[in-house]
Amino acid sequence: MSYYYRPPKNNRATILFFQAFGGDSDYYNFKTVIDNLSQDDGILTFDYLGYGLSDLTDKPQTLPNTVNEFRQLFDSLKLGPTVIFAHSIGGVFGLYDYLNFSNHVVAFISIEPTTYEVVHAHPKGAESFAKAADAFNQLTPDQKAARQKDLAIQGDINPLLSAEDAAANTKILAGKMYNRNLVAQTQNWNAMLKPVAEQKLPNHLPTLLFSTTKRQAEFKQSGYLTQHPKSRLVALEGTHYLHWKYPKLIAKTTDQFIDSLG
């Protein structure tokens, strides 16, 4: 499992970044946010198996298997206080991780985390991905290379990355496109989400949730926003990848939120 770790300073927590579905580098995906966070914050980015620079896995794509794989990494680093920062499907992984291994988590931050209802609202998503994967894998090497070069143009890469970082992440994502682990995950979404379908974060846990304006009503009712007095929802205009549009705002709000916890 590939990861980047920066130890915290001055008794700060380590922020654990849980990436969305897709296969690119967790580090590059969140880099523009990380670059604007306090230098005292601990940082841990990690590529799930089958993503980024991590190896593929032959284990069934279940929620417990996925979480147990990166939980071994967390335990090996002997982390102190941690803050989960999850985007999209990373919210599901972060939720399951918290509910089963919550020892050191002091807060939960998320950007449009996946809800069980959303998966049910898009029943054709897995079928579409499988068809696209099959079509891609039938291309010639030259055709695949041409398709891979279009990744940044098509919006699959953070547009605020430097040219050098964008090229590095494009190469990483191209190497993981439509691999068997990603296909298996889409085919198993319902089964993967079932263990947390009715689960919620407890109200004693402070949470910060970033949402697009059109989905804020949905997330106010979700299990990711608790009744803790410090919990809040921040609604922003934009798309699902809000951290690609507002990295400075999200980083500043994140540090202020963590600071408010004392």
C-alpha cells in the first residue's frame, strides 16, 4: 500500500485523507488542500489497494476487507489523535473505520460523502462502468495511450495542480484505469455499503461537512452530520469535487474547525 505521511507538530492531530472512487493518487487528489493546511497538521494520504501507486489485490472487494487493509497501515504508524477527512465513497470507508476502530479519532470531516440512498438512486452505474471497462480493455495499446492522455482534459485530474503534478497524477491514474479491483467495487456497491446502511456517526463526535448548495438539505439529514455543538455544514457552489475549486477555503475552514475543538 502506497502512502505519504507527515508527522504532526505541537500536539496537532494527523488528518487521514480518504479518497473517492477512481483510482488516482490520494496525495495528488488532495494536494492543493494539503498545501494550504497548517504545517503543524499531521498528514496521511494512502491509496487503497487497486488505486494510485498501491498494488492490486486478489481479496474480495468487501467493506471489511478494504478497511482492514488500510487499518493495518494506520496501526503500523502508531498514530495519535486523528481527524478523518473523507470525500465521496471515502465517507463510507471512513464511517466504517470510525465505527470499528474509533480509538483516536477526534473529528470527522467530509466532502459530499456517499450515502446508501445515492447508490440506490443510480442502479445503472455499475453496469455502465463495467461496459466502459470492457470497451477500454479491447482497445489497442496506442488507442489506450490516446485515451489516457485525455484524462486531465476530461476533468479526471485536479485542475489546480501544477503541470508537473498533473502529469504525475495522470500517469498514475492511467495505470489504474478500469482495473479488476475497480470493476469489482462497482459490481459490489450495494453489498459494500450494506454494513453502514443504517449507521450514523455519534453525536459526541464533532463533524464538518462540505456540500454543494443543491445537496445541503440531503446532507443535513445524513448520518455524517452530528448534533455536536461544534458540528456544521458548509454549502458551496460547485460540483462534487469541491476541494478542486476551493482548496484554500476548505483548508482554512478545516484548520479553524480543528482549532475550535481545543
